[in-house]
Amino acid sequence: MSIEFIGFISNNNSSETIVREGPVLNPTHIETVAKAHENAGFDRALLAFHSTSPDALQVAQHVLNHTDRLNVLIAQRPGFTAPTLLARQFAVLDQLSRGRVALHVITGGNATELRQDGNTIDDKDARYARTSEFLDVLKLEWTSDKPFTYKGKYYQVENAFSQVKPYRPEGIRVYFGGASDAAIDVAGKHADTFALWGESYAQVRDVTSRVHNAAVRHERPTPRFSLSVRPIIAPTEKQAWEKAEEILARATALQDKTGYRKPADGHATSGARRLLALADQGSRIDKRLWTEIAKLTGANSNTTALVGTPAQVAEVFGDYYDLGISHFLIRGFDPLIDAIEYGRELIPLTRELIAKRQAVRGEAAE
């Protein structure tokens, strides 16, 4: 089973510990971080989606134009663009980039934010039902060799057809996130890769089992699994934990300026609740999973960290690989510097460690 490292390209230089200076959309930052990811050995980089942020599809096109090998993972929310149109947009970009595009489907758990884009479906299970129909139509648009008609509750199309198809015969990979039962069921039907946040070994076993069972119900292969985490690395373990405490202190001091705070209305998605439940168990889980930033911010995004030397964190990645994780979405608290740092040791060490495990077991890399 091959592994994949996924980075994160933000629209500007900001994080829980860095207050943005300059424009919200900073082309120079995007170009610089994209090239850093490519040079550091990342396979792919995520472009995120939010109801108030620059459009990820257009930012991804800019990234592709300024890189040669780096693949992109473009987050999109069903319900705001017609699936036939989004399918053609992705297929065109995939053709122009010679197959460097993947789709990350985010249904969205915060109804208040979703209403900023005009969403009228507050029931989360209903939104996932809409997502499933959206992906039905999207995939038909990518694969059908003749016009098709689809009549669902949320989407109806007649004689739909796309002249442009994805670059590769196997199509465009669909990554999928969500922790609720409704989300797991849709993932079993549609996901090529299922994305988890940085959870404990026990939680990973639980979620991967649920997704596997959902895939079996839909008579599909089990998706691959991705883990999102924030590595904090240093030459020694002591220095890494000191660095983590410095990050926590800075994130706490800058909350009012960065905006990374617990939601005022107490809102938490199913995924966030899982991380917060983990944080309630302690600040350090398993070998070196650190939960303090998740607790501080309400776990609004992937906010758990792995703390240690590059070799120690690579060892934990090996543990997750043994649990079925093959993709690692990693980003730091200093977007540019950390991406470069990960490429020096962490990524090569992890690839080497997992390759040795594969060789011992007689596993193929693919």
C-alpha cells in the first residue's frame, strides 16, 4: 500500500500563532508555499474551503501553474455549484494539469456558516443525502459515454453529458470527510480516500471499521484512509515539547487577533466533538499525540499534534500505517518554514520506515 504526504497551502501567511499581514489573497505566499511543498517531497497539497474565503478551485489553478509535479486536493461543498458544472470544471483542470487534481468533499457541519452561501437545509443528515446525490451526478458526468438523466430529491438533470473527461482512465479521486453516521454511509458509497483528523489509535480503529462496513454495504472496495495532524518536531524530544508549549502560549495570547477561538455558540461538528472528547482524556494521548490546541480552539479544524523528533514522529506514522492509514495530511503552525522542515527529515524517514515494514511483510508499495 503506497503512502502519500499531503500538505496545506493557505491563501496567506497566517495560522493559530501567526497574525495575517497583508491581503487575504496573497499570490506570492501561495506560489512560495506551493514550490516549498513540491521541493520538500509532498505528493499533494490541500486547498481549503470556507464560506468567506477565496475560491479554492481558482487558487488551485494558480498552484498548478506554478508547480511541475505537485498534485492538488481541492475542497468543495456540495449544494452551491451544480454537480454537472463542477464535474466539467474539475475535468478541464485535470486535463490541463495532466492528472494532478483530486476532489475533497466537505458537506459542512456548521449550519450558520453554510447559510452565508445560501444553504437552506439545516438538517445535517439531509445535507449528506444531498451530497450523495451530488456525487452520483458528478461521477456520471465524468464517466458516462452517452447522455444520462438523473431524478433525485435534490438534483434532477435531463440528457446531461460532458464532452471533457478526467485525464486518467481511473478518473479523479474523491476524498471525503465527516464523522457522523450519515457521513460514514456516504463515504462507503462514494469515497476513494476517507479523511480523519488526528485521532487516537482507538478512534482510528473505530472509524476505519465503520467506513469499511459501509463500503461493504454498498459493495465497494474499502477506501484508503488519510490522517490529518500537526507535527511539532525538533532535534530532541525535550526541545520538541518546549516548542509545543511555546506554540500553545503564543496561540493563547493571539486568539483575539487570529480568530482561532472556540465558537461562541458552542457549535461543534461530530469530528470536533471526537477531538474534544480525546482532549478530555488528557493532553498527551498514546505515544505523543498532543491535544492542547484542539482544547484551546474548540477543535475547529485539524488541531491535534504529534510532538517529538523526526524519527519519533515517523515511528508514530508507522503505527498509524499499521492501522490502515496510507495518507498523512500534515501542516505546521508556521506554514512555509514547517513545510520545508518536514521535507528535510520527517517525510524521508517515514517513507524509509514504511518501506522497510512493507519489505518485511512482502507487501507491494501499490
